[in-house]
Amino acid sequence: MQDLPVPASLDASERITIASGPHLAEFAPGGGGRLTRLSTHTHDWIVPLAATQWPAGQWPRAGSYPLAPYANRIRDGVFAFNGVRHALQSVPGRPHAIHGAGLHQAWRVRSHGADSVDLVLDQPAGVLGWPWAFECVQRYRLDARGLSVALGITNLGDTPMPFGLGLHPYFTAERVTLHARREWLAGADGLPAGSKAVHVREL
């Protein structure tokens, strides 16, 4: 299988929006399927993403992007699954494979309503060395309570596929309350260094 590179740069100039009451969310499907703005009246909940292009590996610290088909880092880009060793490529300037290739590719709009949007990534096998083809869906909905999101992935290959999904928001708030069962601690290299049980964690 031939490894496929990610695009050298992304075009996030096209934006789409959804709204519900005072809440507004903006997205750049071509910019890695990113949420580029989330606001209520004049208050921004995440750092607005104004940039329209950036090189792979040097994405802006703004907005929120999807993590697919894995989150965080894979040490040296190497992992074993079902007895098979897989070697992934890392983006320029990154020693470990990080966050999957989803944030480096254009997503397409499957459906778009006044208060909802579905963004879809159809990734062929081989992108940055990931040997499985898959479809990933981000489903965003706005209502009176705010924004909700659901993530889903479908393995399009012929063999079982490991995966992990996540979101990477850049919040404007100084404190965020996270309800979780476990907290994974990171070492100096950004890789997991163990976990501990938690109930409510203020970041």
C-alpha cells in the first residue's frame, strides 16, 4: 500500500454558519472540518479562527478541530494491532504521529440546516500511513442550551480497525469544568504518562 500525503495547505476561506436564538456557530469544511467560531450574542466561547490558509503541521491555535482516526500522539508513529506493526508518518516538525490526518483534509457538507450541519470526511487507505479507509462524521446541532456535537466513524476496510475520536477546542474561558471518570496525565513529550480516577476536573 502506498502512503498518501496530506495536502500541503488547506483552504478555509469558505465558511458556513448555523444559528439558534442568540447562539451562532461557524465552520470551514475545507479547512480540516473546523469549527471556526462559537458565540452567544457578542461573547466568543472559543478563539475565533480568522486565518484562511496554513501549512500542514502549523495549524492556528484557534477554533476547534476534529481528531480522527486517533487523538493525541502515537510514539514515533509506530503501533501494533492484531499482531501487525504499523508505521505512520508524522506531519513536518512533529516527532510523533499526532491527532490523525482528519484535521489536515477538506471535509464535505452532507446536510446543512438553519441550526444543524453534518460534516463528513471520506479518507482512503494510506493517508499518512493509516492503512484503513473510513468515513468520519461530525454532527453539530444548536438549540436554546447551546451547541451539541456527535462524532461517528465507519470502517470501510476489510479488516478490524482501531480508532479514537475527539475534538480540540481553544476555549476563551479561563476555567473549563470537565466531567470525566479518568484523567490521563502527559509527560514532557506530550505522551500519556499514566492515569488517575477523577470526578470533576477544573482546567
